[in-house]
Amino acid sequence: MLLVGSGAKFVQQLEQAGALAIFVTPEGGSEGHYLRRLRGAGYEVVTLSSKGIGDLASYLTCTHGVRPATLGKSERRTYFFPALIEQYRATLPPKAKGLVFWFYEGHVFSQQELSYLVKLSREDRGVKFVVELGRERSIRWQPLQSA
């Protein structure tokens, strides 16, 4: 019995929709198959945790400040980092199709943040998003705008 397909349909639907919601098995492991298929199709894949990101728009598209833990010291510094999309786009190989941001623990995103990811994938065709929204007995996906 074949549990995981070739992944070609997954890549094709991601290219059409721009952003997918994916539901994976609780024991995990099957999503790695689809990550390899995306890399094989020519995409650069970045996996990120959804927890603790903060303002999603600033994190992905703007220069944003990060304040590390103080660890008991009174001095508070803010470190500024470039937009994540531009940071990874600068290191793309010449033949890459684009970037795919794979967010695990995506259930912490609000509906507004999910709709922002759909909007961003439509505005910038070189950036695609996969968000793990939950667990199911077998892996399945759907366009993020209908999730």
C-alpha cells in the first residue's frame, strides 16, 4: 500500500495556489517527503516555527528589530535584521524557481495572518507558503484561502 505519492500533485497545486494548508500525521515524517519534492522541483525551502514570530508582515517583508533576553542585565539592545524574504532571495541559486516558506505549528496563526500569507503569495509570485495547520490520520492539503 502506497502511503505517500510522488509529490508532483503537491508541487503543482502549490504553484497554482501560492499558499497551501497542510494537515500531517501525528507521528510526523511524511512531510519530509514533500520537502524533498519541493527541493527537487527547484525551490529553496525554508522551515520556520510559527510560534514567537510576532508581526508576520514585518518579519517577512521589512527590516525588523529583535530584542534578546536581558539575562538580568540592565542594558537593553535592539538588533535589526533584514526582511526574511529579501535575505533568502539574495542567496538563491540562479536556476531556482523561488522560495517556499514552510511554517510548522501553524495553528497559532490568526485568520488575518493566514489571509496575509495568501495575499503576499499573490503579490510576489516567487514566494510560496506551506502552513501546517493540524494533524490527521493521513496527509492532506488544500489551498490556504479555503482553510
